Amino acid sequence: PTPLPANPLEYRRALAIHNNGASTIYLGDSTVTTTNGFPLDAGEKIAFDIQNNPNVTVYAVSAGSVIVRVLELA
């Protein structure tokens, strides 16, 4: 699993993830796999309001190489 992003902003309030690749990515905690993760298909986006837990880490895995865009707001 790869943390998204690798180096989070301090005091962040929101996190958005965009699957800019051609394959599905799977989101979850540090134990995420393609079997147990939350699927984010190619082209899809998801946003998280993390004001009450700015230290949350989202991890991703995929079956191949995928371009993922991450936006953080602090």
C-alpha cells in the first residue's frame, strides 16, 4: 500500500483523491488490498472532510501502475 500523499500537510482539513489512471485503485488503511479496498475506478474522484482527524492516512493499491492526483487543504 502507498500512502496518499506520502508527506501530508500539517493541520489539513480536507483531502481529495483523483484516479487519473486507466485502472481501478483501491483505498483503505495500511492493510488495503485489491480484495478488501474501496474501489475508485479510472477517472473517479473522492473527497474526505478530515477536520476532526487531520492525521488520518489513506492508502492505495492497484493491480498496475496508476497516476493518482491528491489535493490537500489546510
